[in-house]
Amino acid sequence: MTQDPRALLAMADKHASSARGGFSFFGAKQDKLEKAADLYTQAASVFRVQKLGREAGQTLEKAAAIQTEINEPDEAANSHIEAYKAYRKDDPSNAARVLAKAIQHYTLRGNFRRAATHQQNLAELLELEVGDIPKALEAYELAGDWFQSDNAEALANKVFLKVADLAALEGIYPKAVERYEGVARSSAGNNLMKWSLKDYFLKAGICHLANRDKIALKKALDSYVDLDPSFPSTREFQLLNDMLEADENNDAEAFADKIFQYDQMSKLDKWKTTMLLRVKNSIEAEEEDGLA
């Protein structure tokens, strides 16, 4: 039979209160607090089995507070991580708060790889559960920086691509271009990653068009060829040039036709479809302004 988590919680509270109340030898106080932390952890586990995430998170925070008090910071960080997992579905704001505490612990320890992993988890939580995109972007960027400082280039690039995708959708085009081009430079010397360069160039080019900066795109295309001499032989290079020409001619119909032709050969994903529709709408608006 599963033990009543509230009974465990009451026992833990009693041990903690007894340890702090009145005169007590240090060893006895330490033992009581350790027992209290253990009971809080047990109670939290039962709460989680019963799918009571908020109660589990609150109980794990009590365990973490005692673990901090008895100078067990690593255990406290683990409790905060478990509290984040418990809170995630029921209470994402508190999940973000306790995860940030664990991240702070790992950075103070100099464990940036682990901190970066949890920082990425925090960014995903802020994006998908809390819905705070500006804070999510900051969290993703910090995770990428920490991965990079730990020489985990592949992990850093994966996060920076997420930054670029999200920034572009939010209309922060210079940031998106910076990250796409940065990942492209990082990948250029890697034989396993070079095949992805054309996609990074295409996304960065689309961002230039969305930013209505055709001059910047022309300069960028030259730099992309310098970085990857094989790029001019790709459909992505041809599409960027075709879109640029249609845009310069204020021809939304030709722009859409070139995209349609490309899509027949290489299926466009949701991000590209969304961004290209923005560019097409901008061209149409400029066409109407020209006729007005």
C-alpha cells in the first residue's frame, strides 16, 4: 500500500521543528534535519505518483531548503531539478523559478555543461509553457554561450539555430541573420556539417528579404560563396537570386512562382513558408503603394 504523502509530510515537519526548537546537540540536530529532508523527498515521490505535481514541487523545495541549511548544496540542486520536473505541467512559472536556482548552483560550481543543458530546458519551458518569448530567447542565447565556452560546438550551434528561428519569427531579423551566419561559419570546416550550409544561407537570405534589405542580401550572397564555393550550384542559391530579382521588380506573382517551383523539388517547412509569406505580403503592399 502506498504511504500517505501528507503523513510523511507531517513527520518531516515534526523532525524539522524538533531540530530547530530548543537546545540540541549538533549531531542530533543534523540527524533530525537529514531525516526531515529524506521524508520530504519521500513525500514528494508519492505526490508525483498521485499526479499532484504542485504539491510535489512544494515538498521538494522544503527538502532543498534543509539540504542547503545542512550544507549539502549538490543535494539541494538535485531537489530543485526534481521540483522543476514536478511543477512543469501544473505550475510552469514555479518550474522556471526552481530550475533557475539549480542553474545558479551549477554555474557557481563551474559546471557549465550541466548548467547549459538546464538553461536550454529553462528556455524551452519559457517558450512552450510560460509563453514568454523574449525571456526564452535570452535563455537560449545564454545556453548557447555556455555550451560554446565548454567547447561543445555542436550543442551550441543547435541552440543558436533555435535562437535564429525564434528571433526571425519575432521579427528580430538582424539577430536571426547573425546567428544563422555564425553557425554557417562554425560549420564550414566540418565535413559532416557542410551539407547544411545551404539551408543556413537560405534562411539568412530570407531574413534579409523580410527585413526589406536587398542590398544586404546581395552582399551576403557574395560572402556565402566565399564561405562555400559550391553554393552557386545549389537550388537554394538560385532561389535566393530569383526571389531577389522578383523583389527588386516588385513582382509578387513571380516571387510566388519561383517559390512554388522550388517547393516542387524541395518541400518547404513551416518556418520557411511563414517567412516567405511575410516577404510576399510586403512586396504586394509595395506594389499597391506604387500604384497609389
